[in-house]
Amino acid sequence: MTKRRGYALLSAIITLIAVLSACIYLGAAAGDGTRDDGKNSPGSRSGGNSAAPASAGTWVGAWAAAPVSGETGTERTGTARRSVRNIVHTSAGGASARITLSNLYGRAPLSITHASIAVAAARNSSAAAQGTMRRLTFGGATSVTIPAGQQTLSDAVRLQVPAGADLLVTTYSPTASGPVTYHPYARQISYLAEGDHAEDATGTPYRERTAIWRYLTAVDVLSDRAKGTVVAFGDSITDGSTSTESANRRWPDAFSERLRAALAAGRDVPRYSVVNEGISGNQILTSLAGRPAENQSGLVRFGRDVLGRPNVKVVVVDLGVNDVLHGARADRVLAGLRTLVRQAHARGVKVVGATLMPFGNYFRYTPAREAVRQQVNAAIRSGTVYDAVVDFDKALRDPYAPRRFAAEYDSGDHLHPGDRGYRKMAATIDLADLRGAVPAQL
């Protein structure tokens, strides 16, 4: 080969490489979901999304709610031909998002033919912020069928999710598939619309308000700030019963805000998100009736609701008061709690455990049940149950009548704190307890 022909061949190869590189670049740009070409405008039906993450980071939980039971009245119809727009509040932000949908209590396959996610235009609004509406896919398809008793994880979609913001997660099912798997005590208003309005960004069709979450059990984000997830695991006190509706004043919300504020102030604290896996009425030992059981016990649901969260590092357990109020013995309650701790340790998860708060003057109060509560708390404070202890009992009880709440923290029912009590709980957790490795044994 002559030098002239060699130079010509080399020039052709270089040109080919340049063309291929340009094609790859243009293809990547076309799939980033951020182009302003009309596909992301409010009310559009196409999100121009990519399942690929936008940048490197860590998957963490931004929001969660445990499936509790099948919704009464949906046994035949489910949510057929209706759009369900759940409003959820984020603990952490990120550059991509994905969701989990559950059909745990369905008796037939759940067909979701259209699903979307967007940042809300304003707090508690059913309208989407401009340019944030994204269509969700499942294994690359825009529809998914979830078998009865199962759940599904969506593909990741590129979306700038702020921390401490409301998200709109909408699903549409054209067919009956009841009962609807739901979380009944959301303490958050969401919305329903007739027909398929999954990607309607205006919010105008969403005329019906609802105080429950349907199908949706988790939102995860790919974050370059949060490096792990803290799970709050408990009963109605963790679920936020009696807290102000649509104000995000549950104690896990307040704790998440406290962590973010500490980081913003430059404090050396773990970069963790916080998700809420509380269920009103939940017990450690006993599930309700049904197949699958409704309000599954802590022992049954721990693997899914805690260990199933992405990059979980710490679980804060505030569970046991309902067992005591239903007559459980202290040794059985403590055995259940220690079982949860062993399961967490097997996955390298640290456990911070709470003392059981007082219930004096509550209608189920008896001296015998108070004695059991004291026995459980004595064991917890001794350091033989959890890796670290948060003494909610001491923080919220009346110092002059320790069998009941201090008046300023009582919601009025003598079992649940009010907003001020939930803030006190969040302030009581020692941020240093989120650090450290799991001990070999307690």
C-alpha cells in the first residue's frame, strides 16, 4: 500500500469514528427527557423519557407507605376507568425516580395501562409544575399487569425531584381488578378523576378528593446527596394519626426535616433519607384476618417494608404498644422485638428502638397493662434489645404523672401525640445513633 492510500484509509477511519460519535451523542440527547420540544409541556401525553439514570448516585427511599388491606367497596370494580392521583411528600431529592405499585390484596391481575409522575405545581395541588410531567414505563412498556398478591417496580425516569416537595403519582386502570390495595390513614389529600387523565398536568379533571393512598407503596430517587435510607417502623403513632392533615407533621416527616437542616448547616451527620412504614393498629405479633392477612404483623411485614427499601442503613422501631393494649405479655413482646433486630442485623441494618409511650386515661388502660409497658421499657433501656435507644416515653410523659402524656404533647385521646408531640419525638432521636456498624450481638 502506498503512503497516499494509507493516509486516505486513515482519514476515512477518522471520519467514520467522528460520524458514529455524533450519532451516539444525538441519540443520548434525544432520550434525556429534558428537551423543550413540546413533549414535556403541561397536559401532553408523551414524556420523552429514558429509563437510564441521568447521573451517578445512590438509590434511596424518598417516600413510602405500607400496604394495609383491601379497600372496602372496591371488591368488584377496583378503580376501573378512573385515574388515581396520589400526592406524596419527598424526604430526599434526586435526578431520577421510580415507583412501586402493589396488588397485594387484589384477587385478580391489576392492569395499569397508563402511569405518570410529576412534581406538584404547589403544595397539595393536583396540577403539575411546568415541564415535569413524565410517563412511567415498566420493563420498557407503557402498561403493566400485576398479578394478585404481587408488586412491581417501574423503570427509572429522569426527573429532577426536590427534597421536601410534593409529587404527583398517577395510575389509570381500564378494567375491574378489586379489591384495591391501599393505605387508609394517609393524613394527606389526594385526587381521583373519571377517565384516563394520567398525564394531564392542569389538574382540572381531578375533582374528587380522597384521604387515602391507592396502589402506590414507594417512590425511590437516584440521589447524589443522600447515601442511605432510614426506615421508621411502627404503628399509628408512626403513621401520624391525629397529625394535621396534608401538613406533613408526622414524626418521621419532622425527623427528615431535622436531618436536612443539620446537613444544610454543615453538621457532620449521615446523609440519609427517611421513609415512613407505620400502620395504624399494627402489632408486632398479630396480624388481622384474611388471606393475605390485613394489617400484617411487624414480624410478617418487616422483610418487605424495611429490608426491601433501597440502601436501608437504619431502622427506628416504635412498635409494641398495641400488643400491650391487647393483652400480650412482656416476654412475648420482647421476643418479637429481638426477632426484628436479628433480621435487621443479618442484612447489616442498625436498629434504634423506642420506649413505649404512656397511655394513661386511654380507654384500654389497666394497671396490669401499664405494668407490662414498664417491663418492656425496662428491658429496652437496659440495652439488651436494640443497638441504640430513643426514650420517647421519658421525653413526652408528664413528669408529675408519668403514666400519661404531658398535656402539651397529648392529641387529646391519651394514646397519640399531637403535632407538638410528634416534633418532640423527632427532636429526641440522637443523630449520632444513626452512625456506627451493627454489633456482633446484643
